[in-house]
Amino acid sequence: MTECRNRSLHLAVTTVAAIVVLVGLTVAVARLSPAYPQAPGEILDRTELHVCADPNNLPFSNEKGEGFENRIAQVIGDELKLPVSYVFFPQVIGFVRNTLRARTCDLIMGTAAGDDIVQTTSPYYYSTYVAVYLRDKDFQFTDFNDPRLKTMRIGIISATPPSDLLIRHDLMENAKPYALMVDTRYDSPTREMVDDIQSGAVDIGLLWGPIAGYYAKEAKQPLAMVPVPNEEGAPRMDYHIAMGVRNNEPEWRRHINAAIAKRHAELTAILRDYGVPLLDEQGRLTSAP
């Protein structure tokens, strides 16, 4: 989810703040750091794992290191035997240009696999958009053909994939939109939506699963989370998530892939700890929301 978490995914994103920390690229002494075979334009030596991240975008990352991407970065750094440092920049349009492409950092922790803005690693989790509502509600979401949805107030983050489904099922009149791009130092549309679900101002909300799972764990009232099914001809609702590196650094990508493979069980445990709904390769939930 780069360039605003691919501008529709990872959704939580979004601030118009300036760079909080700029970490210059380190020119390493080879005997003090791991050496990697060099492709044209590829950094030869690294003394730190420079991570590109949003400074205030939980559950993904923040400056205090409280997000699951912060914890996963620590695992990757440990495997590579590199200390972790951060370049913080809001995940809005221009994120990749001002971080990874500017060579101020070397790794983006979360982006859709196959994203053409960066070179992506092997995926390390598979998640989905979910419908969120009060668990004790006399309702069970299955899909958008349910006629009861015509009478419900539906929360939606503007310009995210589920918006297309609301349009094709004539449900936009019922929608309460929440902004996609905000300054997250002051606003959190996703938290606002979850609060509205709990207060009854919204009957059902459509959120990217990792965000929904995180806030559901903190919710005062138990929340149900049901995967939003894919529909033919519509944007997909489920995504494999990978890390992102520069296009001209194949050896660096191989080292990150090796670290992901070796520590995959630890990465999955971190994701489960944050309530991320995880899918198997058949698209079935492997963790109960």
C-alpha cells in the first residue's frame, strides 16, 4: 500500500504533514556491515535497515514504534543483523517519491503484491475488506444483495474498493462517507467510523481488515467482522501484502525475501496479535475476526 496504500487499500493512511525525520543514506565500511552483490544503482553496503513509514498511522506504524509494521521491521532487522531506523513521511501521494525513490530509506513495510510503483517482495500476509457491525445486531452480512441493506446507514471510506459495490447495488444513498486523505495527526476517519458503529449512527461499516481488526479489539461493544466477497467485474476486496524495495535492487529484494521466509511464523504471530483477519490461499479466513 504505497502511494496512499495504493490509494485505496490500506486506507488508514493519510496526512498532509511534512517529513518528521530524514535519515541520510549511510556510506558503510565494508568490514562493519553485511555486503550484498551490487546491481547497477544498488547500494553495496548497509549498516542500518532504513524503513520508510508513516509517523502516525496505527495499526501500521507510528513514531513510537507501536504499529505492527514497526514490530515486523524489527524482526526483519534482527534477521539481517541490522539496527532499524526510520524515515517518516505521511502516506499520501508522493510517499514513494519522497522516501524510497529519494534513497532516504530502503524498505516499505506494506504494499499490495505486484504494485508497479515499487518492486515488491514475496507476500507475507493475505487480508480482505470486511463488513463491521455490532455483534448483537439482528443481522448477518453475506453480500450486498440483502434487501435489508436498503434501510441501513453504511459507512464507507471514500474512493476505496467497496465504494464500487455500493454504486453497483444502488446503496450510495445510504452511505455515510469518511475522508480517505486527512492529516492523521488530528483526524482518524477509520476510528470515527468504528465509534459511529458503536453509537448506532452507522449500522454497518466497510473497512480494510487490518484496520477493522485493530479497532475491534479496542471496541467497548463486541463487533462482528465478515469478509466482503469479491464480485465479477468489480475491484477485488482481498489483497496479498508484500514489502517494497527499489526496482534496481534485486539482491536487496532477495535478502528481504529470505528474511520473510525464515521468520514468517513470527510475522504471522504479530499480525494475529493486532487482530488482522488473515486468509489462506483459497481466500478462507484462518483467524476468527
